[in-house]
Amino acid sequence: MKITVCQLPDERPAFEKAWRALAAHIAEQRSELVLLPELPFHAWFCRESNFSAAVWAEVVAAHERGLARLPELHAPLVLSTRAVTRGDTRLNVGYVWSREHGLADVHSKRYLPEEDGFFEASWYHRGPAEFVAGEAGAAKVGFAICTELWAMDAARLYSRAGIHLLATPRATDAPGVEKWITGARAAAIVSGAYSISSNRHSVGLGFGGCGWIIEPDGKVLATTSAEAPFVTLDLDLSTAVQAKRTYPRYALLG
């Protein structure tokens, strides 16, 4: 399966330019699945600690409009997260969008930071303690949305579910890039799946970019950069199937 990861600017004018370039890259590479960063269709709003109902409504509306733009990417499958209000509950929801079947919500972000620049717990609620795989064409996908990458118990549950891809849409800063790659390598090994991630990028706002594709045994296959913001690789999904039969995965499945 040909899979594309990316880094996209937080600033909206730059985002639009990068969006067009991403669409051209996907068309040229004939990508089958694209992973976008976390909550990509609105500038980062969690820098503010004080919740605003009006701003949240704007974020939800922006992601509704964003869903309508996914066909512009020329990809059969797109993964990302969106802001959703359900009754009195506000959520950050990981989804699979397919050209054939439309939108399928898969997982609501459970683990939320609350610190300078990332006051997520002030803006939306924790999702249920459920880590259930979704379907993305021929691939089974487990979402580990940003902070959730560090929940190795979730990676183990996804391994038991037989996932091929552990998808981590992110909004993370530049100083932590190496730490995040270390965590992704561990999560790939525990889950026996390819770890794929896309991130926001902004020098002024501190987002670190660096999307990645990591194989099930923890080898980093590719990363994005300012010079190469999009990366596409053709991944053999059977590698993730075989990985679960080897150590340490088989010992964790009981």
C-alpha cells in the first residue's frame, strides 16, 4: 500500500499553498492512503487556556468544511482527526475517510495534555478508554493521536486487534522531535505495525514537523523535513502480519 505522511504549516495562507503541493505530490505518487496532522483545518487554538465556545464552534465548522475538501487530495483514503460536539461533549476524533464509503469515525482522543501551548484538556473532553481498530481499505488501522503514542498498553491492544498501521496525527513542538521518534519506534515494536505520523510545522509557533514512517521492528524508513515536507513509501502490509508472530509481540498477545 502506497502511504503518504506529511508536515503542514499552522499558518493558514501557508497551509493553503502546502495543501495544493500535497495534492500534486499525491497525484504524482498515486498514493493510496494519506495521513494528515492532528486537527489540520484550523490554526492551533489550544495555546489559550481559557475555553471559548465561539472559537470551538469555529474549529468544528472549519473541520466540517475540511472534510468536504478531502477529494482534492486525489487519494482513495485519508486519515486525520476532527473537532466534534456531541451533546455537551467536545471531542477530538480520529477518522478514516474513503472516496468509496465516505467518513468513518474510529477513535476519540483519550489522553490530553494541559500545559503551556497545549491546553487541550481545557478545550475538549477525554474520549472513552477504548482503542478499537478501524478499516482503511486493505489495512487495519489503530489511532494513537499525538500524546496517545506513549500509551504502550494501547499499542499492545492494537497488536491483538491485528493492525497494520499505527496512525499518529500530531501537533508537537520542535525540541521534542527525537523523543517522539524514540516513542514511535517503541510503539511500532510493541504493536507489530508500521508507525506512521504527520505533524504541524511552524518555525514561529514552534511546531516541529517531522512526519515519519517506521517499520514494525522499529527501523525509521523515512521522515519529512522543511525541504521534503511529503514522503510516500510503498509498504508491504504482510510485514505487519508476520511481525506479530515474532518476539516480543507473540509474548504480549496472551
